[in-house]
Amino acid sequence: MSNTPESSIFGKMTSRAAGKRQIKPTAILFATLTENHTSDEEDDDFEVNPAENDAKTGSEADSGSDSQENSDEEESEDEENDEEEAESAESSEKPERTPSAEKDAVICGVCINQRNIVAAGDFLQCQKCGINVHESCYGTLPGGSDDASWYCEPCLYGLTLPPHCEFCPSRFGAFKRADIRGRWAHAICALYTHGVNYAQTHTRCGVSWEHLDNNAHFGRRTCTACTDKIEARFGIASRCESGMCKEYLHVTCAQKLGLLVDETDDNDTEIAVMRYFFCKKHTNRDNLKPYQRKFDDWEKSEARRITVNRRLRSGELEKNEQKEHKELRVKMREEIDKVIEEECKNKPKGDISAGEKPKQARLLNSSAEFFDRFETKAEEAGLSRKEFRDPFFNIKLNSGSHVPIGFSKEYIDFMQIRDSQIIPEEEEKLRKSRELLAETKANQEKKSSQKHLVERFSANEELIEQKLTSIEKLHQLLTELGGDSGLLLSDFNNRQSCSRSSPAIIAPKKMNYTCVVCRKSTEQHKQTQCDECHKSYHIGCLSPPLTRLPKRNNFGWICHECNESSDSEQEIIPEASESTTRSVRSRRPPARLSAFINH
């Protein structure tokens, strides 16, 4: 065989991606692999011996041409016979059961006939609901009973519909009564869930999970095989038995996929954990499809059985039931109750009996029974299924306080502290975070507006630069046409640099001048100042008075007082002007350029 179990299982476990730790195989995996070696050795007997074929071909080559033709005909006939024998062998390897016989085959409601030793063994059939189980799978009743009049435990307690399992969401299969009244569990779930035991081990009566912490196990992990996220948190999801694998599955989900492993039938080896399962990644996939097909057939037959029992009313069953069977059911039920009570009382000191076990609270979404009941109640009240289920998707797996939920004094004190201190503190933190968020948003808006203004300013600067370059080009052209005007260009550049270097120069305030003659500050527009004494005069107060303000374009103006004091100087000035020659006299510039020269 090319693909051995070691290559299929160990190859997946050891060839992991880079950066991941390798999974160490457990002793259970080694035990399962040693069993498969025997089948591989038996398959080696059917291999063709190449030495015999070589000898046969050599002897045929030594024969003559006549014998060679005869041998070719014989070989063709032998090949046809070999093909017919191979087809007959393949047909013989298929199951001998016909489709009708396969449909009517009896399947155990616990192991689904996956145990090789008890697959074809004797079955027990319930006289009321019709379920079939192996006695070694389901367990015996205390005191024993006749096989012809056997009842399963749900029928002993008068249940007409399948109960809800405490460990998984499925309602198919055989159920066992728990040590807590009114609670039920699958027989297969009780066998494969770690930490679950029985009130009486040899009869498997009274399923007990008293050593399990509800907060740590029920609803703690989600089943990876469940398609519904709500049902994935029902009951207990057990972990894959391989190394550090973090896959969790319900026992019934693992059974549906054919992943369960039962080592109780193998008497040669002793293993600490006799019942376990691997996930899809770490199991041998050679036997998965037959198990899955078998489970699908059993599930269909189980659905038909439940449908038939649901059609029959409890009243009709009681009428058709004989008096002896009723008495037998009551007797068997009393024996089970008696065994559970006695085993609970006979427990050694230190253990907690079922009657004295403290009640532990569980989340609503971890119980399939109560979740279905509340969902039905919500639908009757007018609430849709989606509206009822949506809040359960937001429940965190690790939510909960250090105080166990219940009506204890510690939990009540915790709730009071939570309402008075914890919630106000959280609300205050939320308010501060909202204020900080609003402030951050306002700052971002300011930054964005400032950035927009800067962009506009830079755009205006670029536009100004373009205008200046165009003006300089125009000025250069005009200077070339008008002659040398380097002085004017330098003055223009100086003025432009001064205006750009100090754009924020404040204009001087207007001064109110007072006339020296009349001592009044009225009619400011009719006052003029002397260029020498800087005194202000009304034009009407002067001697002689003026009708309008003196022109100051190219000349200055002095008052009459300053004019009298400077008469002597005026007499000297003409003499100096007469002595000067005409060549030294400066020319008066044109009127259009006088403004630039004065400034």
C-alpha cells in the first residue's frame, strides 16, 4: 500500500507550516497505528512476484515461431480470464446485503454499529418507542429484566417525546436518566464526556456531572461542527485528543462525522482513556465515509421512528398496553430511583451527594431544553425568532465575574456594587471619551480649514508673482522705448521691496490743528501750515487773507511772520543768482517725472 496510516496521520501532524510548533503524538495514537499494521501485512500476500513473471517470459522467448503464436493466443485467453476473475473478486468484496436488507438492518442507537465486536450482536428493543440498543452499550437495568419486555429509560418515566440532552443539541438516539430529577443525557455523550460518571457504574444508572463546574464547562467552548452558532454553545464541547489541537466538538457531532474511537473492545492494550475522538485534521480518513453513510441511514430511520411515535397519542398507547407491561414499567422505574438514592447515600464522607449538591447557575444559551422553551414562549408572545436569538450572539465566552451567579449573599453584594459604583464609573469614562472624540473632531475641522486657507494664500502668491513678472517685462519694454531711466527703475524696485517687506505699516492718524491767530480748531480743511515754524493758520486769519489754500506742488509756503524775518536773506539770494553762469544752472525736470523724483 502506498499510503500507510503513518504517512496519512504523522505526515499531517509533523508537516506543519513554518513558525508553528509540531504536535507531539500521544500514546493513544500509537496504539491505533499498531492495529493497522496487521492489515497492511496481510495485503502484502496479494502482491505479484516479479521473478515468476521474468522466468515465464524467458521460457516463452526460447520457443520457436510456431509455439510463439500459440502462446500469444493462450496469453490473450488467460488475460481475459484474469479480467473476469478480477471483476468477480471486486463484486465479492462489496457488501452482500441487498438494498432492502440494508434498509431493514438493525442499528444500535448508541454506537451506530461502529464497534466491530458488538455490531452484529443481540439487540434490545423498547416495547414502547421501538429503539434498538446493545446491552453492552446502553447498560443493564438493576435487578435484570426479560428481553421480550424491555423498556428504555425515557419510556419508563412516561415521556412521549425525546428529551433534551444536557451535553449536546441532538434529540436522536438513546437517553439515560441523570441523578438530578428531570434531566437527561445521551448514553453516548455520558460515555465520551470527560468528568461524567454514574451513580452505579456496572449498570450505568444515574448519569452524574457533579464534579464539573458549570461555568467552566457548559457553554464555555463552541462546537466547530455545528452550523448554528446558538446550538454550537449548547452543553459541553469536548476537545480533540491530539496534542495541542484546539478543536472542540459535541460528542454526537463527532459521531456523525465518524471520529469516535472506542478502545474497550481491545483487551490486549491498557489505555488510560478508553473512549476519545480526534478532529478531522488528526484522524485517519480511510474509514470516515462508511461511518458517515451508516450514521446518515440511522438518522433517517430515527426520524421515521420519532414521527411514528409522535402520531400515536399517549392515550391510545395506554389503552393498547397490557396491565402486566404497565406494572413492569412501574417496577423498573422504582428500581432505578432506588438505586440512585442508595448510591447517593452510600457515598464516602467528603463527597457531595445528589440531594445535597449545591445548585450551580448556568447561562440560558448553554441549555437546549430551556432555550427551546423560552424561544417557544417568545414566539407565542409575538416575538420573531430572529429578535429572540440576536442578543445571544453578543454573549462573550469568557464573560462573567469571579462570583458565581445565583441568589447568594456574595452575588447580591456584587450586583449592588456593580449598580452603585462600577456602572457610574464606566458611564463617566464613556462620557469623557465622547468629549475627547468631539474635541478631536473639532481640531481636525480647524486644521482642515487652516490648510484650505494656506492653499488659497499660496495660490494668491503665485498669481501675484505672475503679475509682477508681467509688469517687469512691460516696464523693461517701456524703458527701452523711452530711453535711460535706471534711476526710476531702482526707485520702483525699492518701493516694491519696502511695501512687501512691511505690509502691516499703520497709516498715521489725522491731527487736529489749532489756528495761532483765532485759537480755534474748526475748519480743518481751510487751515495751512508754515514750512518753517510749522504753525497752523486759517486762510482768512492771514494778513493779507487768502481766498484758497496755497499750492504746494513744486513750492513751499511760509507765513507772514517767517517772511518778515527772512527778508534780508531774500536780498542776498538774487545777487548770488546773478553771479552764477548759465552753464551751471540745473534744468527743471518734466512735470510727469517730478512725482517720482520728489519721493
